[in-house]
Amino acid sequence: MYIDVVPNRNSPPAVLLREARRQGKKVVKVTLANLSHLPPERIDILRRALKGELDGLAFLKIPAALEQGPSFGALWVAKTLCDRLGISNALGKNRHTPFVLLMIAARLIEPGSKLATARWAKTHALKEIFGLDPDSFDENSFYRALSWLAEQQENIEQQLFRHRYAQKAPPQLFLYDVTSSYLEGSSNELADYGYNRDKKQGKKQIVIGLLTDIDGTPVAVRVFQGNTADTTTVPEQISILANQFGVERITLVGDKGMLRGPQIKELSAVQFNYITAISKSEIRAMLAAGQIQLSLFDEIITSITDMNTGVRYVLRRNPERA
């Protein structure tokens, strides 16, 4: 079996895979395949293989070593999502941006410590995606990026808010709630003892307040000292909406532990509306004063308006509680 190149008049020569066979006293050429469509490199490899030049590779006793290059796909997808969501643009072009984006990608793909993130990042195509030399940074680069991120937080939140509502009117309904996160250590400037939602007695904690739009998309987040009461975090959220985002018509939704008398007064002072719940004792007082009647709860849902205060109460029947 061999490769034969046959002239073809004014056209390129035909490259044929042939075999010589004996028919009686004659030796004839039998064409097995037309290889003219293959690239010259592949034809050359096949020609060498037929001559036995590559036998050494086929019968090596020591297997060829396999090496994996830097991973590309997952990191590229995460970076593309950040671009489309406006995160990359909000961060701007500076030396910290690649490390912030890498931390976001790691949180999505391979969550871990900053040291683990640095090791993980160096197995990915950093040069191709971010132009970063894998040997030019360590975990401290991520800590410096976090410090820069904290300084730029308000500006970044504004940029993301404008990006999200560039083509549509900003929302008028916002949701707000707080949570807490306990700490094993004690050397944290915000760590303190307070109402611990994690049920970790004897652990210091921090309090986190999250403000979202009606779809649940975060628009701002703030961290408070661990002994901060839920209600005292509300004024800063009012300031964010009114001053930072420049939103005029707002309804803030919070639970009954969040929006109490003082907070409602602050909301009213800036002409914000609110939605919250009232306590059992307040319901009993309204029943005793005749403001509402138990018969109103025969309906699945109804509402009344207090003519003195202008507050609207929405009443919903709960068959189990009834």
C-alpha cells in the first residue's frame, strides 16, 4: 500500500491511496481511496506511516505524557456574565478589577478562601482573559482588591443601579431586611454581641442589611456593628434611596421588627410610603377600639383605611389561626 500522485492535466494532481496486486503475469495498481481533499500535512503523515517511519511511536513501552493547559471555558463564561450585567464597567479599568472579577468567578465556580482562590486562578487562562501573569500575584492581591472595593462601594452601587435601569423607569417598591453572621475570631472592628440568628451563644457577630428591588435583585448592602438593632439600620437605607440613587417615589417593605413608630416617622418625613405588619397586641387594641371587627376576617382578603391617620390596613384570613 502506498500513496501515488497522478498528474491531472490543467488541474491539481490527484493524490491516491493505492495497492499493487498481481493478476496473472501482470502487476496492476488498485486505487483504494482518493486523498486529494486532505491537507498536505496529513498526507505526509500517512505516507510516513505506510513506510514504517512512525512505528516507534506506536509501540513505545513508556506512554506519552499527557499535559493539560490552562482552563478557559468556565472563567470566560463568568467574565462574560460580569460584562453583560454591567459589573465590569462599574469596576472600571484599574489594577484591582481583574482580582475582583476573579473573586466573583471563584465564588460561582470554586468557593474557598483567598489563598484557595489564588491557587485556583493560576490553573485558568488568566493571560488570555485578563492579561494577568499567573506568577505575578498571590492572595494578598485579593485582600488589597477588597480594601479598594470597600472604598468604591457607593460609586459601584450607583453605576450598577444606572445600568440596570438605563432603559426603564427605576422601581418604586423596595424590599429591606437584615441578617447576622457570627465570627469565630474577635479581632473585627464591627464584631460585637447581639441578637444571634445563628443560635451561636457566646459568639460575636456582624449585622448585614440588604436592600433589593421588587424582583429581589440587590441594589445596596451595608454591614453594621454586631449589637445594632434592626430598626436603627433603616435611616441609612432611606438615605441611600433618596440621596445615592435619587429615587423620588418609594415604598419600602419591611417586617414588623424593622418598621416601627420612629422609622415610619422618618419615612413620612421624606414622603416615602411603607408596607409592614402590625403585632398581635396592636390587633387586639384595634379590635377593642372598634377600628376593626372579627367579621372582616370572614373574607379571604379585605382592607380598611383609618380616616384619622390615613393608614390602610390589609386584613387576610388565616384558616389555621381562625
